[in-house]
Amino acid sequence: MKAIILFGCMLAGKSSIACPPADSIPVIGNTTTTLIAQPHRLAAQRLILPAALLGYGIASLSNHSVNALNRSTRKEIVEHQPATTRLDNYTQYLPAALVYSLNSLGIKGSHNFRDRTILLASSQLIVAGIVVPAKSLLHVERPDGSNFHSFPSGHTATAFSTAQFMYREYRHSNKLLSFAGYPFAVFTGVYRTLNNKHWVGDVAAGAGIGILSTELAYWAFPYFSKLVGGRKGMSHLSVAPYTTGTSWGIGLVKQW
């Protein structure tokens, strides 16, 4: 048998990506490709908000007027010293955890376990593919001066990608429930600023990247699903959470 890890890296810790070796993830069972009936298309109106947020964040890097909000916000934070918290390290993942928990309780979303795991994993790969290189290339110093990996906010990107994931899973079956992930995403973004880890522009850009990444994942889902499924009756798909002690994520392994 030959195995290859297709995706399964979630942002964790200090903007790092951790993937386990293929033989460390258990095989859950055989799967075949099943594309759901609803179309996966990239509607232009869904790109307006993430484009605006990302555009604002990019503008804050060079536009003096936009950057003024970054500076004034940091000044207020330093002056008033609001209470800090580490909860933002965890709230970024809560919307995704809620989706799996609700499905286990019988409150079904739009996709089965296999398909929603492909969607979530691919959205996190897209987030990582944008955020990690951007942090290294743009080299923006954090407000607290701890390093030069401030732009964009990876925590916020993950939070809004998982919130958008929850929205897409429940928007047809339970409209109110579909919005339940956004308060956690907003909380994450706000406290990345209050914790003096990010500028306002970093958070705005992270939110835009997160929403956009999930939309791209849903658009590309038929391709990824076919890629993972392989030839009918000839493949195994392993789907499992993993932890390295300092990070966690979802692993997908294809065997044939």
C-alpha cells in the first residue's frame, strides 16, 4: 500500500504548520467520491466583504490616513491597559468544533463528515498558503515589538475561515445557527488587538483572508473531493485529528 498526505495542516502556535507522518494517522475506512447535489460556485457578491477587509488591511501598510487608526488604537491600548486574555488562542477554532459537535448531536449541516473535513482542511491550507508567506515577506513589526510577523493576523484568519465554514454548512438549514461562529471570530480579532499583538489593519486583512479562503475551498471542493476519492473501490481515505503537543490539526491520508 502506498500513502500520501493530501492535506491536514492547521495554523497553530506561532504561525507554524505541523503535519504528522502518514503512518501516524489511523485509517478510518474506505470511501468513495460523492459530490453533493448543490453547486459549488464562486459568487461575486461573496467576495465583496473579504475584498474590502483585505483592501483596508493592505492600505494600512502604506496609506498614512488609514494607518492613523493603527497608531491611535495602539495609543489607547497602551494608555488604558485593558485586561488581556489567552482565550483568543482557542476561540479561533470554536466555530469548526461547533460544526462537528452539532452534527454528532444530529443537527446536520450541508455535508457529511468526509466532505466537510475536506472543506475545512482545504480552507486551512489556503489560509496557511497566504498568511505564512505574507508574514515573512512583508516583515511588519508587531505593536508589542516581539517580532516582525504582524501582518496579517493568522489567528483572525483562522477564526473567520472557521466562522465562514459554519455559515456555509448551516445557511440553508438554520439561518440563525449559521451566524453563531462570527461572535467567536470577532472576539478573536478584537483581542488580538487588545493583547497588543496586532494592528487593526492586520486584523482586518486576516478576516478578509479567512472568509476568502473558505469561499475558495467550497468553490474547489468538487476537484478536491475527486482527488481524494481516487478510483472507486481502489482507495482508502483516512481522516483523523492529530496533535504534536504544541499544535493540532486535521490529517487526511489517501492510500491505494
